[in-house]
Amino acid sequence: MNRWAFFALLLTGTVALAAPPQTVYRCGPDGRVYSQTPCADGKALSTDDPRSASQQKAGREVAERDAEQARRLADERRQGEAAAKAQQAAGFKTAPAAEPASAPPRKPKAKTAAPGADAAMSPAMRVPAQATTGK
């Protein structure tokens, strides 16, 4: 799961904690439709949070830490972009953006050549076969 989807999930969870309990109905032939209004073949579902108060508190603390880290990363990115913009305005060529210090190091991808291929030569080009027409 990528970082932004995780943050969106946490945000949704924290919003749900603030909302009062609601009745949700599972409807449809396969039970794949959810509604806040009762339906003919619907079944009421419980939306109560089964976690204890300490678990809820721990979840809120994790969400707050993640939000703070997201703010720090966004600030780092904005500072880097501003510095690059200032260098471009001064006429300097900018190098590709470096990863922030707080980001985990990435492993370089290993390049492999085909067996017996000369590394100085470009890769072979594949051309689709010509269709033959029978007369």
C-alpha cells in the first residue's frame, strides 16, 4: 500500500471516530450494496468500534505521528523545490532532485545483459513478422 493511500485510510478512520454511531444496511442480491436507509432485503450492521479505549487512543497517537511526519516531508519537499527554483533563476543547471534525508535508502537496480551480448552494443530490435497472403 503506498504512503498516501495509508494516510487517506488513517484520515478516514479518525473521521469515523468523531462521527456518532449510525445504522448501516447491507442490501442487494449479493449483499454488496451498503445504504443508510433501510431496504427491502437489507440487514442492519453494527458500526460500533469494538476497540478498547486504550486501543483507540493508540490509534489516534499513530495518526498524529503520521500526520506530523507527512507535514515534515512536505516541508522538506517545498524547501528543496524553492532552492532548485532559486538556482534555476540564477542560471545554474540543477541536478536531479536528491531524496530527503528522512527517506529510506533505495537499492540500485542491477542491470543485466543478455549472455554473450556486447555491453557496448545497443539491444537487438524486434520486428513483427510480415503476414503472408495466400492467393
